[in-house]
Amino acid sequence: MAKKRSKENPDTGVVLKERTERKTKRPRMYRVLIHNDDYTTMEFVVRLLQVVFHRTENEAVEIMLHIHNKGVGVAGVYTYEVAETKVAQVHMLARQADCPLVASMEPEEDPDAER
């Protein structure tokens, strides 16, 4: 049976690699953006925000007005895979309704990144 190597006698035993503590890193988050256009109705955008992004009616109206006035607005912030799915859902529902609505995603600033 192998003995653990000790400081007193380093030539005996088994060498064990010391395990370092690793902190689990939070996944990078992505903003899902909805872009304004001249054809998609405000009502459609509000309903889309409620169905796809689970926003209350008041939140959806507020986001829709921001999109309408500023040209683009954040519908939600998610991990990459979820954001990608939300963008695809927006495009699918918009095409089904014959709307040219566009959604995109962009990474949020990484607070853990070194500057």
C-alpha cells in the first residue's frame, strides 16, 4: 500500500496533486433587441413581447413605445442559447403575420472582464 508523501520523507508515498478551488463563472448574457419598422403594428409588438418575452401588458407597452421612439429596444437579457431562440421565435411569428419585424442579439458587457 502506497503512503502519502510527507514533508519529512519526500521519497516515499504517492504524489497527490493539490486541487485548487475554481469559482463557477456566470455565463455571458445577451440582450435581445427589437428593431422598429414602418409596417409592424404596435399591437403586434405588444402581443409579441407578452407571448415570447413574458412581459406584462404595461411592460410590453413601455418597451414598444421605447422601440417606436428610439428605433430599437431591449426585450430581455438571456444566456446565448435562450437569446438565440427568442430571436428565432420573433422572426417566425413576424413572418407568419407578414410583418418585417427584426430582432437581434448583442452581448452585454462582461463585468468580470479585465480592462
